[in-house]
Amino acid sequence: MTDVTAGADLDALARSTASGLDYGVTPAGFVPKPVARLLDEKIALARALFGTDVDLTSGSVLRTLLELVSVEDARIWTHLGLTFDDCSVSTARAEALSRLGAELGLPRPYHRATGTVRLDLTGDLPPEAPEVALPRGARLQARGGTTVFLTAPVRLDAETTTATAGVTAFEPGPSGDLDPTAQVDGDTPGLIDGFDPADARVAGAAALVAAGTLTVTHTVPLSGGTLVWADEVYRDLLLAYPRNVWTPDALRVAVALVPGVRQVIVKDLYGGLDVNQSIYGNFSFAERLFSEQRSLGNPYFVTVLVAAEEAAVWDGPGQLAERVRQAVDTVRPIGIAPSVEQALQVGVGFRVRIGVDGLPVTGAGASPGAVTELVGRIADRVRRYVARLRISEPVRYSEVMWAVMNEPGVTDARDLHLLRYPPRLTEHVLGGSQPYDVQVLGTGEDVAIGPAEVPVLVTDPSDVVVV
């Protein structure tokens, strides 16, 4: 009777947790055995084999051996748990998560490389163009053809003849880690020394480079292109990734992953590609029409509305429109003809008078540089808010006010007015700004955005007055 009881206790120790769930694979996931439980099992087994009077006190030889084996078994259980977790997207980590993503056809994305270049005026500008104004997103090019873009606007004139500009590689990945000193067949393909001819906004600056009036100096390699997305970000992408190719979600995700796409909306005005149809799953695709509402003589059209990043070029060979169409072709079914359209960019801005605390604005102790940095930080806050807005989502007065007031040191924001520029931004040209038909909205009034429009922040340092 004693042996039966000991065996039952041993089996209970081997199988059950304090909560009643088994160890190992359980409905709650994989539950590894801790060292204390493993040691209890081995002590129970030793007593069942050698009798209850066996010496298992602390320091005994048998107890020490059982403790060593228990620690090693605990390591095995830990690795078993890690192996179990690595088999699921929701729990896998590091390389295991990358392998699962590769099996789904979605390798872990890379980040974009970043760095700096220096722009210098080495000659006099023509009278009709007294300054060089390069907008945020203006594209430069390395000798090997790799494209980068400016992360902030740059303005050069007779007084400001040099500027250090931050640049980011347009394509994510190690190819963006441009090294200006790396030699390949006697050339330096990683040297950024000019502007991208596909970007019409920099045509004037490119002409100045060709004439020797403007130079682009690149001495420090770009870095960060070898970094990949963090586990949690990548996991969210894999969990949201559609497991089929005949849905609007598949189109949306495929297009959203194209470099240069800020946002995408798939407009399926006829009720769904297939899964939203009530007849879906109730007939053979080889015998019936793809959709009851569709005629064989008419292709089924879907609109893919794409909002491009500031650095993207829409038209041209190998540019964003062509890349989006290629991405769509990988997931669209036969007979479905998506229409790829570009969302119109609507320029928005703001004017405000702000009060600050602890920053001298006038007088002998005034710090113009600190004021400029403060205005730049406020503009960056508003830009991050605008960049998160979806297509057709209005720019809200309250959100801009919140962004301005949340900058440390700002104590007051008065006379805040939002601005709306024309639906399509006028091209930036050499020689300064062009006239805009700016709409100044009233206090508390939001900027309305049309159903096929996306807001882009347009800033002017004079619009933020520090008092």
C-alpha cells in the first residue's frame, strides 16, 4: 500500500502544477518545470527506489547529485519552452521570428540608412535666382545610382553659403550604407555627389552642380541600413498579414510595404473582391462566375489610392507608380484590374504667437539660436501629427494646439490659425518661393481634407512668433 501511495504521489509531482495544469504543452502554453519541482520529483523517486530512510539531508552525496541533475534538467525544460515558443508567430523571437516571416513570404524589413552631406556655394548665383531652396524630401544620388533624400529643408544664399544636411536612403537595407571611400573597379559608387535627375524639384540645383557653383560633399558613410525591425513591430506586421491573396487587405498590405508609400486605401465600391459575397464558399470557382454582380465581359475594377512620401517620385521608369503596380500584380486574381491612383497632396500650415518661460527673446541676453531651435521642435511636433493622418482625415485645430503647447518651455499659444494651400503643392524651384493662394482659417476651425487628398505640412519660420 505504501508503494502504491508513493507511486501516486510521484505521478502527481511529475504531471501537475499548483494551478492544476500539466507541465509541458498546456492550453495556456508551454509550462516548464522549475528546479524546485524537479528536485522534489527526484527526491520522491529516490525514496521510492531506496526506501524512506535513505539519507537525503542537505550535504549528502545523493542529495548533491540530485540537485546537480535537477539544474541540468531545468535547462532542458527552458530550452524546450523556447523551442515551443519559436514555432508560433505570436511568441517567437529573434531569428526564429525571422524564419517564420520568411515562410510567410514576408522577410523581416530593414531600416533606412542615415547620414549627412555638406552643400556649399562655390560661386555667385544668377540675379534671377538669388538663393537655392531645397525642400524636405529632395533627392540626391550617389555615383552608383543609390538615392537618398533630405530630412529637412535647406536654403543657401549669399549670406549662408554652406549647410550640413541630414540625408536618409530611399531604399531600406544594407545597400543604403553608402561609403564614400569604398573603391569598386576604380570608382566610388557610394559617393553622394549630385542630385537625382528623376526629381524635378532639384533640376535647378543640379544645373548649379554641373556648372560648379554648388558642390555636394560626402565624407562620412551612411549607417543603419543593416538594422532590422524590432521583434514587436515585425510581429504586429506578421499577425496582420493576410493569409490569402484575393482580398482588399492583401492589396493594401502589399502596396504599403513598397518603399515610398506613406499610406494606401483600397476602394472596392462593389462590395468586396470575393469573401464579402454571400455566395462565397457555396459554389465551385471552376463552374460559376467570380461574383454574381459581375459580367464576364466587364473586368472588375478596384481603386488603389496611394499617398506618397515627400521623397517619392510618382511617374517615370522604376518610380513609385510602377513599383506599386508590380506589387499589386503579385496578389491580384485574374480578371481583377486595380486602378492605381495618387492621392493629392494638400499643403497645410499654422501661424501662432507663443509665450515661453526661461528663454530670453529680446534684450541683451536674447538667444536667436535657441529661439530657432524651439521653433524647429514645435514644427517637428506638428509634422509628426500631420504625418500620422489618414487619407481624407482633417487636420484638427485642437491637435495642433496640443502639439504646440506640449513643447517644454511653451507657456502660451495665442492667435493660432491653420492654413490651407492649394490641393497640389507647387513645385519648389530655384530662386525662392512662389505665390500661393493661402486660405487662412478662423480660430478653432479645422482644415477639411477631400476623400482623395492627404495633408502635408508646409512650414515657414516666420509663422511662429516667440514673444
